[in-house]
Amino acid sequence: STRCLQNDLSAACRTTLESTFGLDRSEVLRRVCRAPSPNLFFSGLAQFIGNNLEEFTELQIITTDSFHQFFQQQILPIPNHDTLPLHLMGSVAFHFQPYLRKAAERNGICIGMVAASPLGVMKDLKDLK
């Protein structure tokens, strides 16, 4: 979501974000568009959001809306997407499951397994034998 770049965050949330990362809108754009390894920046941003979800309700809304946009753009266009559960892997899906599931329900998507990493899944499968 681009809400934090469009100044749609409350003043308190924006101040917390800026003090945590020591950056403003232009620095966010630089880190995402020009700096090497933007994935590391996004990882830190996801951690910030996770740590501040309870304090700032706008982060809850942004998180759910971001999953909704993902489903709209990436999953719903797939033919027969509604005939099988969607299994997801990765730390964002795993740590933000309540918001992921809320957005999935809103889009009529059945969520199956959600795992933080492939290693956990492999271990679970091994334990079944």
C-alpha cells in the first residue's frame, strides 16, 4: 500500500515510523527504488508493522487492504481459483495470518496451509511418516 507515502497515516504513526527508521517519504522512495536490496527494507518495514498493529489501527486496515489487493491482482484472475484451497509460504503470510484470512474471506478464497518456511513443512511431512 502506498498510504504511508501519501501521508495517510496518523501523525503518531508517521512519527513512530520516521523515528524507527530515521527516514522520510523521499528516503523511503530511495530505499525502494534505487538502493540495493529493497527486500531487506521491506522486511524491516513488515517487522515494524507487526510490532505496531495493536497501537495503530490504520496499520491493521493497510495490512488487510494490501492482502485484498494481492488477491484481486494475483489470485482472482487465475481460472478455477475457487476450486482448491490456497496454500501460502513465507514470513509475511505466516505472521499476518489474521489479516490474510480476513482478506481471503472477503474475496471468497479458501486458505489452506500457511507456513513460515519450507523447512517447517518438510519437517512436518517427515514427522507424519
